[in-house]
Amino acid sequence: MWYGASTIFSRLLNVLLTPYLTHQFIGTPQFGEMSLVYSMIPFLYTLTMFGFETAYFRYIQKKEHEKDVYNTILTSLIISTAIITTITIFFRQGIATFIGIAQNPEYVTISAFIIAIDTISTIPFAKLRHEGRPKKYAFIRVTGILLNITVTYFFLSVFPALYKKHPDSILLFFYSAGFGVGYVLIGNLVQSIFQLIVLSKELLLFRWELNKKLWKEIVIYSLPLTIAGFGGIVNETFDRVMLKKWLPLSSDAATFQVGVYSACYKLSILISLFIQAFRMGAEPFFFKQSVQEDAPKVYARVMKFFVIVVCVMFLVAALYINIWKIIIIRDPKMWDGLKVVPILLFANIFLGIYYNLSIWYRLSQKTSAGAYITLTGAVITLGVNYIFIRHFGYMASAWATFLCYGSMMVISYFWGQKVYRIPYATKKLVAYIVIVALIYFIHHFFTQVWKNNLFSLALATIFTGAYILFVIRIEKKEFLRLPYIGKWV
């Protein structure tokens, strides 16, 4: 609950920046520029992180190795991060040109520092998760996001107003009109620095030590995860860069379309929020559970509840889209992209299921399988986008994401069942997803016949409530076993 609630709350606070930023950058390509920058950051973060977070949870299970694992991983990360950050800053102009922000190479410099600090912070954060200290973890995450929002608001709203009235004010020493997206990055940088400072106690436990034998084992384990990470980033964010490059439009028009797609992507946030929160608690849980005899049954049960939750979230996001669009996207010109939302919601369901399924190769030391599966998804993403973006724009990117994650899910399921069998209730889970899809299409049909907001909301509420009651009835025995929830069932 602590990991989930803090992660969801933190991400929701971050999402609140979307309506604010779409309003601040209304009628300009700046939201698209910001999206392009944030499509680059995960690539560099994956490169600097090198899969060591997952490796930490894998190797920390042996008590006698705790200090060696912590020191070896952090020593390696600090050295490699320093090298990669230096190279990134040196080639900032080339990187900026490649992602479509050639006029603002300083964005790459700020991003490099954000990535470097976040990389160093990741292992102390993982230490908190491993040691079961979610309250401190939650405090740092939530406070960091609040600080980020505050700094961004001051630079984009308070200082511009002050600049108009008192252009010579000493408070404007660090302010430059027109820096725009740069201030969003500075807010992120302040958050990263704050998190690193608050994690100083965990960092003080670190010693410069590199156990060469252990380091080699960790690198061999992590390399396929890194390759898989790159494939995952291609699937998740690289479509923004492809849209910018391959849309047959002027530079500013293409950037605006990137902004439309990115803003509408935010509407799939309910499911991606839950996946992120789930991962925070699930990763250490899965590894700790692996030593138990009933581990496969536990994994199957976790998958069942996961699918039920994301299906309900799909209905809440897709059927109430007329409300979400007003809250999240403040620029009505961007509402034309709402048709991608149901596709992206389903894509995120597939991604979440894939993450659950991936436990088989993480536990069986077959991390190379994860690399093959993710690279297969990346090929699908690149191929579909390359062929169809010119004709269908961001709709091609949405369907590419759907096909990519769907393929990864299916491949992982069949491959995993051969290597590490888990008794998933496959037919039942597929049925739950199919029913949700049918509900969406029925709702869409009736709301197109009678375009009335109150009717749409009433129908959405009836369908969502009926689905929840249906699932509770089918899974009554399972729900009765749950703490807190069981007594209400």
C-alpha cells in the first residue's frame, strides 16, 4: 500500500503538470519539444543504469553478500555514469539535432545531469525497498514531486508576471524569458538533487569497493536486461522522435502533433500508474517469494488480481474520457488525438501482463530471453511506425504500441510456460479482457447514436458497476481471502 499509494500519488501530482503545461504552451510547439526531450531521457537512463536495479534485488537475497552487492553496484555505477554524462554533454548538439531540438542543446545538458543524479539515487532507493522502509521511500518521492511542481510553477507563472511589472527585480537573477521547456527540466533537476540529499544516510553506508568476481556475475546477468531496456524504451517513447522525423509536415507542425500524441498518451496514465506502483512492490516481493514452495500459485494469484484491477481501470479511463480530457488536456486543439486513448490503454494492459509474466526469465537466470522478446517488440514498433506514420500519423504510433506489447505478452507467456510453469487462469483472464473490450464498443456505439454527456456518464457508470459486481461474483472466494476487502464482499 505504501509503495503503491506513494507512487500513484507522486505520478498523479506529476500528471497535474500536463493540464498546466498544455495551457502554458497553448498554440505553440513547446509541449512537443518537451515530449521529445523526455523521449531521450529514458534511453540515457537505461544506458547508465545498465539493469543494475534488478540485479541488486537478485543478488541481495544472500545476507552475506549485502555489503558487497551494494558497494560493487554503486562503485560501478558512479564510474560509468561519470563517463556517460561527460560524453553526453560533449555531444549535446548532435543529440539535440537528432531528436529534433537543434536550437536548444542546453536541454540535453540539463537532462544529462538529471539522469546522472537519478542513476546514483536508484540503488539507495532500491535499498529502502529491499529493507522494507516504504514510509521514507514515499516521503522522498512525494516531496520531490511537490518541489518539482513548485519550482516549475514559479519559473513559468510567478517569475513571468514579476518580469512584466518589475523587470529589474533581484529575484529575476536566474530567470530568462523564453526559456520555456528549460524550466520544466530545471524543476526536474531540483527534484533529483533533493532526493539525492535526503538519501545521504544510505549513501554514507557506501564504500569504494569493487568485488571483481561479483561484478562480472552482475554484468552478465544485467546485460540482457539492458538490451531489453533499450528495446522497451524504443517501444515506449521513441515513437515521438519517429513522428517528428517522418510526419510529412513542417517542423513546427510535426512538433505540435508530437505534443498532441504525448498529451493524449497521458490519458492512459491510470493503467501505467498502477503498473509503476505494482512494480515498486512486486520486484522485491517476487524474488523473496521465489524460495517458497507455493511460489507459482502465488504468482498466478497475483496475476489474476492484477488483470482484474487494470480491466476496471480501463473502463474508468475509457468510458469517462469526456471528463478526463477536460482535466488533463487544457488545449482543445489537442482533443482530436483522443481516438488513440483506448488503443494505448489496451497496450498498457498488455505491458502490465508482460511484466508479470517476465518473472520466469528473471528467476531462471534466462535474462537473455527478455532481451529477445523486447527486441522483437522494438522491431514491430520501428516497422509499423516507419511504414504507416506518413499515412496515418500518430494513429500508426498507437497501433504500433498495441501490436508491440501484445506480441511481447503472447511470446513471453508461451515461452515462459515451457521453462517455468505457472498455473495462470488463462481462459478466465482472457475472458475478463474480452468482456471489457465489448463493453467499450457497446458504450461507444450508443454514445455515437445519442451524443449526450449525461447519457454517456450514466451508461459508463452502469457498465462499470455491473462489471465490478460480475467479477466479484465470479471471484467471491478469492476476494473473501483478502484482508480488509474480504469483510465487505
